[in-house]
Amino acid sequence: MDLPHHGYRATKQRARAAPPTADSVLFEDTSSAAPAMNSQGYYTPGYNVGVPPNDMQGATGADNLFTDPMANAAMMYGSSLANQGKDMVNKELSRFMAVNKLKYFFAVDTRYVMKKLMILMFPYTHQDWEVRYHRDTPLPPRQDVNAPDLYIPTMAFITYILLAGIALGIQKRFSPEVLGLCASTALVWMIIEVLVMLLSLYLLTVHSDLTTFDLIAYSGYKYVGMIVTVLSGLLFGSDGYYVALAWSSCALVVFIVRSLKMKILTSLSSDSMGTGSSAKPQFRLYITVATAIFQPIIIYWLTSHLVR
């Protein structure tokens, strides 16, 4: 029976797909094939186009750097420049600071300090004033009581400033400005004394093994006598001050003369062996005596205003 067509057309039946044959494969093996290219002629993403990994690239670059003779030469030249700069800096630091030399003058112990203080106050009983050496190098102060040091002058200077503050406080004259003036005056006088000594040795062409630190040490030993003088003046008045001043001055003069005698006067034999000109023996003696006599004057100048 024919059904009427209400504006609809019969659709055409779809053809069924043929069943897979034995020759067809579900997934295609592309492991051995070349990477596919798209319509523009570029390789599709996800394929490595013969580019090595990042770690292999870094290793290859490092190997090329170390095997390049120009790179090796540049590295060696740079390291040599760095070593030269380091040596130059160390040389300049050692020139201006002299750390190793400064350590020598602070190599002390309690036994040395006690013996040195006894020699400073009672030098008349000390017999051997010669500085001992080991392989042309002077022994440190802890091994030789005749070696100069900077520990005692430094501690004596600080103690003198503290004692001056006490004396000014007892006299109702203490103020930070006065104490600072006292400290700066003592320091300036010591600097002037060392500079005059160095200039005298240079102008008179006196050849000796005295260094700047040696002169500072010998100039700073007078602070020990200044402490004894001021302390005696505070305890026993003006009479005690002048007695202590006379004793300390005489002891310091003997100490300076006998100590510098081993440094300046004994170098005559070594100068006579050389061809250069040098100072006459009396000039050396004048320098030694003048340095020793100048110490009591400084002691009186720096302590007389503290005892009234």
C-alpha cells in the first residue's frame, strides 16, 4: 500500500564500512620513520630535529672553552694580574701598618713586665744590657728583658691619663676638655721627641738598628716615672713629688743611656768596616746623652700642674 508523500523525500541508506582485513593496522609504527611535515614544510612539534639536549650543549661549550688555547691564555693572564695586585696590596699594607713588627713589641708576659718595671725604677743593679739575637733576629721581649716593648708604654700612658683625671678631680679642676688637653699634650710631646731623634740620626748619618717602634718604646718608658711622681705628689704632697721626680729622672737617664749605648755606640765597629761616611763617636754620644737628659724635663712639664 502506497503511503502518501507529505513533502518528505526518502533518505538514501548509508553504506556499511567494510570489516578490517588482516593487512590493516590500528596504529601506525612511526619510530623508524622521519618526522612528518605539515603543509607549510615545517616539522611538526614533538619531534627533535637532531638538536642535542641542554645538558649536552653545556658540556660541549665547557669543553670547547677549556680546550681553546686563547681562552686558557686569557685565564692565565687574568690570574697572574690578580696575584700581582694581591702582592702589591699586601706590600703596601705591610709598609704602612707593619703588623708583624707591631706584634713583636707586644709579645710580653707577666714575668717580663715585672722585671722591666724593676729595671726602670732600679737600673743601677742591672748589669747585662745587651740585646740577644737568634739568627740575626732579636728575641721577643718575653725571652729577653733588654728588648724594647710597647706594652708597658701603652699601659703606662693610659694609667697616667686616668691618674691625671683623679688629680684634677681632687683639685676641683676636672673637666673633659682639660683631661683631653692633658692627653693630647703628652702624646704630641712624645711624637715631637721621636721625630727629633729620627732627624738627628739621619742628619748625622748614624747607622744603627734602631727603628721607629724602638724610639717610641724608649720614649714611652718615661710614663712609668710620671705615674710614680704624680702618685707620690698626691700621697705625700709637694715634698714627695720632688723626691719621686728626682729618683725617677735619675733612674730614667741611666736606663736610656745604657739602653741606647748598646744600639748607637756599639755600631761604630760595623761602620768602620764600611766605606760610607758616618757620624763621629762624640756625635753619637751627644745624641744619647741629649735624649736621656730630655726625659726629666718632659716629666716635670707634664706632671707639675697636677700636684699643688
